[in-house]
Amino acid sequence: MKPITLAVTLLVIGVVSVCHGESTSEQLSEAIASAFKVYEDRLNNVEAYFANLARQVMLQQFNSEQRVRTDGYSGVKAIRGSHHGPANYYSKSHVGTRFMAIHDHADFIRTMGMGEINVVINGVDFSTRHNDYKLVMSSTSSTEYHATEPIPFPEVPPSVTELDDIDAQTEEMRTYFKAFATQNTTLRDYRPYFKANLCYMEAAWTLDKSIEEPFESDRHQLDAASWLELQSLIRYGAYTGTKSPDENFAHLPTTIMHVNKTTGEPAFAQWNYRILCSPIEQDIPLKYLKQVEDLQHDFPRNRVGADNKNLRSARFVLYDHEDPKYERVGLLDYIFYNISGKDNRATGLTQQSYGYPLYLPYGETKELQDTSRYARATELGGEDAMGNKFLARGFNDPNLWCAETTQPRVAPIITEKCATERVGKRKVETCESFETRFSWAIPLEIVYMTPLFSWNPYKIPYSDSRTTATEKGKLNGATEGKAYNGTDLAHYYITPVQFYKGTFDSNDNADTAKGGVWVRDATDTPRKCSAAGPRIITPNIEGVGNVRLRYPIAPVHGEGSAVWKELNAFKDLYHSQSVAKEEKSKLVHFRMATTFKNPPGEHYHEFTLSVFDFKKIRDEGQSRMVTTSLNQGHTHDLLVVYRRGRFEYKSCSGVSKCSDGHLRDLTPDPEDVANI
Ligand SMILES: *[C@@H]1O[C@H](CO)[C@@H](O)[C@H](O)[C@H]1NC(C)=O
Ligand SMILES: *[C@@H]1O[C@H](CO)[C@@H](O)[C@H](O)[C@H]1NC(C)=O
Ligand SMILES: *[C@@H]1O[C@H](CO)[C@@H](O)[C@H](O)[C@H]1NC(C)=O
Ligand SMILES: *[C@@H]1O[C@H](CO)[C@@H](O)[C@H](O)[C@H]1NC(C)=O
């Protein structure tokens, strides 16, 4: 009810009373009171309707999240499309020519190229801006919201720095890369200098009213003044099918987190995400990073079965076992438990979930779980309805990493537990409210940092700016005369160009580094250098080849659906069957031992087994019946077995020993079995 209407109504009551000449002040105030009562009742009703409506909107949002949550895992869903073709797999999904739109900005000191992606985290479906995140980690000294610090660069091995000659240093550095690429710690113990990091995406509902840059990028930032403006710009893009050329808009939804039971007031929250990294203390051997096949990428490009590991489309899973097996906790659990949520460091929070404490789901002793660190599994203080103590967080989402936080800028999830008590004849309701704050994360990449970040044999000066090297755009490094004035954060060229083989230039147009530029060192001598920032795959290193340094391990949203699980099982079945098919068509030639018995006279026989049968006999203890070639007018039917490390016959034409005296040994052709 508008106040103006109320005022007019009161005035009318007053005027009518006065005109009738029967007004007393008593009557007037009675009239006013009853008029107010009418409006008060209506206002109460409106408030109640409004509260119910707000609650319904909140539940509606929850329903749509719940739908997404149960359709798939937390993970990457799609990247921006461009091409298409006669079948749907010609257009992109989570993968196109690149998985997750990753690319290089190796000329930037710490920038990890990553384009716009569409992601689901804990049921919230959102789109990022062009990410280009930085190699930074949560602050180790400050608990301030979103405070970060640079991840220290690995040191240069002393066996490199102690050499005076640049060529000798280059050679030694290559040897380290060779040791890393071949994982040969005997050649050089590369492990202290090639450090793995887990880069992850973290998201939460926040209370930020004004637009908050989710994380630092040297190349991109949200291009809007407020959340509302951002939402209207992204809607414009969605309805008109266009984009901002700078790729600086993100779709970050809002929600109603809570409706106050007493006042009906809704509490709004804003979704936001960020990307950061965390150093992993232990060495992560490359063999733990197992490539996942995306046929939708490989098939239309005729690359099925090819070595696709060094393509930008390649994605991996981190799995530290030789043979696949079921597990509840694995290496990623230990890595994530060393990463804290929005409190920046482990603070020893312990969550009481529905009244039960939560424990670490592994370890010798029963230990309370520090819920300020990321975990996807926990152990319940009590048993669940099925008698289980182990709990995978989320209903069915192996990628839901959760961390509790005390940051007041994260929206609390408030819930009330009420009990009614009888006091005399009246029922009295007492409510207790619980509130907690959470953020969620998914892994994005394992990133190896190398000594190239700090190997600076020419001692080229560095300036923490963007314009010093170019002297505000005057220099471009193309010639000795235009050599950069040292390096800066956006022109980070310190690697001697001869470290790489030949000249190179990237053919990915999202990349920015040039093949080799002139840079002035501290004595103003121009030096030809290559970019030393992060790279997915290095250019060809003389004597080593290309070395992959970024291993994307982000989960894919759709892989959480039952259809995709069946599809992956089917792919693996198909592969094992096509291997079997190939093995069935390849033959191993065998020879029996020569017999000199006369009659029938000196002779031997031959027969063949398929590679498939060969393996069944040798590896699985099976036997096969074969018929040998004809010689001296006869053949033998042999039951072939494998015993004491060799092939032999168990029976020969129905009797235990061939009647013409062949010894038991059956000899396969060494050439045929060379690779089996
Ligand atoms: C590892 O390097 C050592 C020393 O150069 C070499 O002898 C050895 O053969 C290498 N191992 C492998 C598996 O290549
Ligand atoms: C609901 O509103 C009342 C009155 O403003 C306030 O005292 C109370 O703390 C609020 N409850 C919650 C859970 O925000
Ligand atoms: C986690 O941190 C502890 C303590 O610093 C360390 O001992 C452990 O190796 C780390 N775990 C991983 C997987 O890096
Ligand atoms: C060249 O770089 C140095 C720092 O390395 C800086 O002090 C100087 O101002 C730069 N020169 C110009 C002309 O920008």
C-alpha cells in the first residue's frame, strides 16, 4: 500500500466526519485506528506472501541446481564453439583443438593461458571470463580475504650456474630437461628443480555487493561496473549471440541464500570463482598422469590411436596405480588436504554435521578432520542409515572438494532446527539456528615449474612493470637496434635462444610469445632470448624434444552421467576387443623337436598359434589343441601347454608321448615372439 493512498484515505475519513458535523475526537481516532488496522493486516499479509514467494524463488534455484548436480559431476562443461561439420563431434565440447581452451602467454612471467570456459561446480552452472590466471597461491602470511602471493620459482641447479660459459650452461640445462622428460634420476636428480603444482578453481556464494574481481590476471578483468551491469551485458550477449571481443564478461548467477523466518527478508548472494595454484610438496612422477582419450577430437582428425600426448587437446587423470582398481581415497585427496579454502591456511575448523563430528577418512589414528582444508571424503562420527561411516561428500560427485571458512564475505548457509515443547496447555516452539560457510573447488591442472623461470645466464635486469622493456612501446625486440630494455612482467625473455632447436613460432593464434627477441642485458649488450614464462609444451629442445609441462586434469561435467559411464566402459571394451582381434590374426610359428627314429626316418613338424592363444597358454595357464604340418606321411594332434618356462605338448595324438619319438619341447620362432 502506497503511503500516499493511506494519507488520502485518512483525509477522506476526516473530511467526511467533519462535514457530517458529528465529529468528536474520539470517533476520529477510532476511525483512524480501524483504517490503520485494515492496512496493517494487509501489510502483514503482503509480507507473508512476499516471504513465501522469496522462499519459493530460493527453492526454485535450489531445484535447478539439484537437477544439474545430479546430471553430472562438478567439472568443465564446454568451451566457446567455432567450427562445425557433418556430425556433432566436429564442433567443440569441453575440448576442441585445446582442452579447456588452454594456451600460452610465455612472454608473461606468470600467466597461464586459459580462455572462457563453462563450468559446473556443486550444481551451479556458470561461465568464466577469459581466465589467463597467474601462478600464485593463497597467502602464507595473511588471512585477508583472497590475499595471494607468488609461488617461488624453482632454483637453477648449481651444476648449471657454476659453469661460466653460456653454451656449457645450456648443455647442462638440457641434460636436466632430458632427465625430467625421461624421468631418469640417475642422469640428473631433477626433482628439486622441477616442481609440481596443483592449479584449481574455487567457487563460493559471496555477500559482495559491488563487483569483485575474482582473481588477478595480467591480461583480463571483468569489464563491468557492477554485478547488475555484468548480468545485463552477459544477457545481451546470450540473446544476441555475440560476445565482447575482449572476452571479459562472465555469467555468475545470484541466488537467495536465506529468507528470515521472522521478517521475511531475503538474503541475496553472488556466485564468484577464482583460479589459483598450490605447490605440491612431493614429486609427482609423470607416469601418474594418464591420458584420457577424447574420440570426438581424435576421430575426425584421423588421430585415433596416434600419440596425442603433446597436443593441447590432451587431458589426463592423476592416478598413482599401475592397474585400475576401486578406491575411496587417493593421491589427489592428500594433495588437496594440504590446500586450504578461503581462510588461506589450515585453521583447524571442525564441522559438526547434523550433530556429528567429522573425522579424517584415512590414517592409523582417528583424527578430527580439519574442515578448513579441501576434502571430498570424510568419516561420520555416527553411522549412516546403511551402517557406513565413510562419506563421499555430495550425493554422487567425486569432484566436490569442500572447505569451510570463516570469511564474513562468504554467504552463510543458515538452517534452523526447531523443537516444540508443551508448556502447560500451550505448545512452545524453540529454534536453534546453525550457520556455516563453504567454498568448493575442482582440480584444473598439474603444472610443473622448471628452472627456466629463473635461469638468467645473461643477467638481464627485470622490472615489475609492463612498459619498461618496450620503453612505453618504442622498442619491439625485432632487431639489435630495437632490443628491449631488459625484461618486465609482460616481456619476460631470458632464455638463451640456442637452448631450443632452430627457430620456432607458435601456430596457435591465442599465444603471444615471439620466437626469439633481442634484449639488452645489464651492460646494454643485445642478447637473443626466448620467452621464459609458463608453457604447455616447450619448443623442441636440442637432444630432448618437446617437453610437456602443463597436464590438465580437470574433470568433465558430462562424465558424471550414467550414459557417459556406459560409453567409457564401451570404449574400453572396444579397445580390448580390437586388441584381441589383432592378436587373433597374428601368428607365432612353432617347430617340434626333430626325431631320428627310423622308421619313419629323420623329420620334424611345424604348427602355428595365434598371438592371442600364445598369450592364453603362456600367461593364463590354458592349453590348446593343434594339428601339426604333414611330414613323412603323417601329422600329430598336440595338446600345447606351458610348463617350467617353456612350451611343450602334454599329449600327442591321444597318447602321452609321440610314438615316433619327438621330444616334448615346442620351439616358437624367436622373431615372432620378440615383442609379445
Ligand atoms: C639413466 O641415465 C643413466 C646415466 O646417464 C644411464 O646410464 C641409464 O641408461 C639411463 N636410464 C634409462 C632408463 O634410460
Ligand atoms: C531475522 O531478523 C531478525 C529481526 O531483524 C533478526 O534479529 C534475526 O537475527 C534475523 N535472523 C537471521 C537468521 O538472520
Ligand atoms: C602435505 O603436507 C605435509 C606437511 O607439509 C607433507 O609432509 C606432505 O608430503 C604433503 N602432501 C603432499 C601430497 O604433498
Ligand atoms: C630501462 O630499464 C631500467 C630498469 O631495468 C629503468 O630503470 C630505465 O628507466 C629504463 N629505461 C627507459 C628509457 O625506460
